[in-house]
Amino acid sequence: MKPPPFGYTRPRSLDEALATLSTHGPDARPLAGGQSLIPLLNLRLARPSLLVDLAFIPGLADVQAENGTVVLGAMVRQRAVERDALIAQRVPLLAEATRLVGHPPIRNRGTVGGSLAHADPSAEYPAIALALDAELVVRSASGERVVPARDFFVDLFTTALAPGELLTAVRIPVPPPGTGWAIQEIARRHGDFALAGAAVLLRKTGDGTCEHAAIALFGVATRPLRVTAAEHALTGQPLTAESIREAAALAVEAIDEPLSDVHGSAAYRQRMAEVVARRALEEANRRAGT
Ligand SMILES: Cc1cc2nc3c(=O)[nH]c(=O)nc-3n(C[C@H](O)[C@H](O)[C@H](O)COP(=O)(O)OP(=O)(O)OC[C@H]3O[C@@H](n4cnc5c(N)ncnc54)[C@H](O)[C@@H]3O)c2cc1C
């Protein structure tokens, strides 16, 4: 199917893009890599009158290290994340998650900001942002605000972004040395969206006691979820096969609105959530230094 007619503009500055979005209101849509938006247009599930292409705005595709954080501009391509030495060294969880996003042609075009703003519940980046306690920098014609990842993902394909707002960057606190990390997912084929996935960060003391746990699930509910009950259950406890199994079982209880569709029933996804949570905890535990 072909998309309905739409206008197209190519702003050369962030201010110009924000002014255009403010003038046109919800009829205008930002265009990043187009890997989700263009299929939506082709299927006529979205009918914006104007696409505001973010690709020519200077400064939106930078990766920088700043005061213990890695800051990624919204237009950093997923392929650039995959190949970035700074990210590989400081936030390896993000580098590994990127290799699970679609296939190279999709990652060549798809962007960090596009994936976060699209908020597909089965996408890797929203869950990674949650697990890493990232902050999302949001700009509009009237100013800037910073939204913690835990407040950004509201519902199915719905974020805290208002019409006229742009996600401009994501700030990721660099996990302390010794932090173990893992991402595990179950998909029908490599590159498919996950039917269930888990991203985990773990830190432990010299005697193997858990001092920090972050567990985020994706592909199982209408939005990515932080599993705080399981995190609290692990913290202060020895990291053993049994405590990990118990935490993984608790992870399932966090799934308040389970996803169910032709790709996987709610019951299947809940069962797989426990499996991926356990596998990710085991792997992060192996990687965690003391
Ligand atoms: C075959 C296929 C397989 C895929 N598999 C996966 C997968 O396994 N995992 C995965 O995570 N993704 C997958 N994707 C999606 C891919 O990662 C997309 O790149 C991503 O979801 C959207 O990023 P984009 O830059 O292409 O954004 P676009 O498609 O351009 O935009 C997506 C939405 O976000 C809005 N938007 C974009 N940028 C901004 C911004 N800076 N501020 C505010 N709003 C903005 C747009 O208006 C639009 O509504 C797949 C896509 C395809 C086609």
C-alpha cells in the first residue's frame, strides 16, 4: 500500500524544527530513521500532514561522555551505537542490546531517539533505558525538560512526549566498574521483535551478596517494566541459583497488563518472562566482579 499524501520539510536547526512542530501541532510528525513511521504511513495507520525530517539538524547525532554519563543524541543511528568504542567500553549492555534490534539495514537507518519515542513494548532500547535509569532530554518551542525513563513510557506506543515536543538526547549513567550486565530475549527468528526479554544489571560484594539489582522486562506487557519486587528481594541476599530462581518468579508478578497477540499468548509470554529473567540474572551474575 502507498502512504496518503503528506508534506515534507527538512529543518536545518533544532529551533526551526521546534517552531515547525509548534505551528503544525499534532498534524506534524518528526521523522527520524523512518523504520517504524514509514511502515505506519504505508499501512495508513498514521496520516500526518507534514513530516519534519530530523536528519539534517546539527548536533543531534553526537555521542559524548560527560560527568559519569554517556549522552547520545536522539539521531544517533543504531548502527553507530553498535560500533561505538566508548559505548562498548562504558555501557556494554547497550551495545549488546543493539545487536538484537532488527537487522543491519534497519540499524543503518533506525535511531536511538526514534526507538525510544516510538515506545514499542517489544523494543530493546526502552527496556535498556529503564534498567540503566537513563534520563530523556525533551525540548519544545517553550523550553527543555528532563524525564526519567521510568516516567517516559506510559502505555502501548505512548510516551510522556506531548505534541510539539522532541526527544533530543538520552543521558545514561555509566554503571560502576564491576557491574554485571545481560540482555536475554526470545524471538521467533534472530532480528524479530522479542516475545519476551529481560535486561539486567547486578553488583555484588566480595562475599557474593547482591548490593544492586536492576531488572527490566520487555515484550510482555503494554510497556517496558522495571521489576522492583524482584530487585528488592535480591538486594542484600547472596546471589545463588535459588535466590535468582525466586527473583525470576517474582518478575512475572510485575506483569500487570500482559501482551497477547498472534505472535504469543499472554500465558506464553508470562512463562517466557520468567525464563529470560532467570537467564539474564545468571549471566549478569557471572559477569559481575567483586
Ligand atoms: C523489519 C523491522 C524489524 C525491526 N525489529 C526491531 C527489533 O527487533 N527491535 C527494535 O527495537 N526495533 C525494531 N525495529 C524498529 C526499529 O528499531 C526502528 O528504527 C525504531 O523503532 C524507530 O526508529 P526510527 O529512527 O526509525 O524512527 P521513525 O520510524 O522515524 O519514528 C518512529 C516514531 O517516533 C517519532 N520520533 C522519532 N524521533 C523522534 C524524536 N527525536 N522526538 C520525538 N519523536 C520522535 C516519530 O514521529 C514516529 O512516531 C524493526 C523495524 C523493522 C522495519
